[in-house]
Amino acid sequence: MNPQLRRHLPFLILVVTVMTSAVAAVYAKHENRRLFTELQVLTAERDRLEVDWSRLQIEQSTWSTHARVEQLARGQMGMRSPVPAELRLVVPEARP
């Protein structure tokens, strides 16, 4: 090996190492920014979905109230409460 090349080899290795490290740092910073942007988008979507879920829970509780169910049973299905003469009491048999 050439003596002059042998003398500059550690410096060349150091330059290559520093350049590689610099490129890796820039890539890591870019990846960090990309992932942070993706996190922000997903956080906004989660918040929107939570608002939708809350709205749907309120809507479900509104549609399933006893008064609403009774109103629909009477109006659309023609159901009614039984008169006392139509009621039957069923007593379970005693088990030995």
C-alpha cells in the first residue's frame, strides 16, 4: 500500500463515517417529522370518531326509551296493554 494513502486512510474513514452519520441524522429527522404528521392525522380522526360515537350513543338512548317503544308498539303495531281479565298468573311448580 502507498505510504501516503496509508497516512490518509484514517482521515478518509473518519470522513466517510461522519458523512454516513450526517445522512442518517437527516433521515431520522425526516422520518420523525413524517411519523409526527401521521400521528396528528390519526389523533384528529380518533377525536372525530369519538364525537360520532358519543352522538350515536345519545341517538340510541333516545330511540330506545320506554315511552318511544310504547308509542311505536301502540301506533305502528296496534299493540295495547292487556285488560285485567286477560291477565293470567303463572306459578312455578315446587321442586322436590
